[in-house]
Amino acid sequence: MRAQQITTQPPAPTSVVTQNFAAPEGWLTAIRWVGLTAFFGYLTVAAYALWRAIDGGVALAVLGVGLLVGYALADLISGIVHWGSDTFGRRTHPILGPLLVRPFRDHHVDATAITRESILELHGTNCFFSAPLLATAVHLVRPEAGAYGGLLLSGALVAMALGVLAAGQIHRWVHQARPPALIAPLQRLGLVISARDHEIHHGGEHTSHYCIVSGWWNEPLKRMGTFARLEGMLARRCGIPTTRHED
Ligand SMILES: [Zn+2]
Ligand SMILES: [Zn+2]
């Protein structure tokens, strides 16, 4: 079945899109390369360390729980970062503007631009921010028998990092007119976010459904009004204004 493509809302002013996707600053490219290199370097070491730490069925089960928890938390992290960028970010911030805010804000203007991004653009920043999770996992895992606490934490951190990396690709799939055939079953099973779920974010004022990995947190957070409450609390108690309508 052909996936419903989430396109653009409202129509794209080409000057904004071109400005932000055509020529990223040199330092941004460097950060993305550093992120990709560090991520896959640490991932290799972490995978080897986890492999050595698995000494039986119990260890395997503990690792499985850790991976599941980490994957669930990656979805929550993606939602918090996305919400923060959409709600409080500023394009003009010297560091976070190009790294986080512009990609999310530009994505609201031209939703399908994500389907044309290079691997470096799509994954570099996510790798940069999630590589420290893998480095921490490497230091926590212990090869000794029965060291299940470290194994659980390490598994969770590795899955969180992989989930953050996957966020870019999963997000791209929901905007593709024809995602790979194997993806539709994963979307139907709810293992990755579906176009229908993500469309709620693009179809409104971008005030809910920020999570872009599995989407497991979207409905609970919406029903509890978590982000709206946080916005109100930050405005009242800390005087932090939202920037959602600035650009
Ligand atoms: Zn999107
Ligand atoms: Zn958004």
C-alpha cells in the first residue's frame, strides 16, 4: 500500500529553504563528521563489550530489557529535543540554531526536504549528540559474570543512541512517498512511527506529537498535556517565552 506522504504546511518560501539547506557552515559539517566517526567507533567497541559480557540466558534477558527500555527512552528524548527546538529555539542562536533549531523549523516549511538530505545532514548531528551515550556504555559494561547492572545500563544506553540515530531515518520514511517495502509492517506494528501519527504534528500548530522514533510517548504526553503544562510553568516561574511564532 502506498504510504501517505506528509508534504508541506504552509507552502514553502523557497528563499528560507534554500538558505538553510544549500550551504551549511563549515563548522557544522565538521561537527557532523566528528559525530558520525565517534558514533560508529564507539558503537563497534560497545557491541564487542556487550558480546563479551553475555555469558548465558540471564545476561541475554537482562540485555534485552535494557535495549527495550533504551529504545523507548530514545523516543522520549526525540520528543523533548524536538519540542524544545520548536517551542523555545531561535534560528539565530550561534550554536543550537544551525545544529537543532533550523532543521526542525525548516522541516515545518518544507517537510519533504528531509527525503533529499545527505547521510551527513540527516544523521551527523544526531550522532554527535548520542556518541557520548555509547562512550558511557563502553565504560559501564563489565565482562565479569553476574555484572547485570552494568549490562542493563549499557544495553539501555546503546539502544538510546541507536534510537536517536534511527530518528532521522524513521522520520525520513514517514515523509517518503514510497518508503522501503519492509518499513510498512514495522509502522503497522508500531515499532517505528507511522505517517498517520506524525501527520498530527504537521497538520496542526506543531504543538503535539513531537516524538519521532516509535511514537510510543506521543498520545500519553498529549493526553497529560505535558508539554503545554511545561510551557506554562516555564513562562510563569522562569519568564521563558515561547518562540514558536517568531519564524
Ligand atoms: Zn516531519
Ligand atoms: Zn516540529
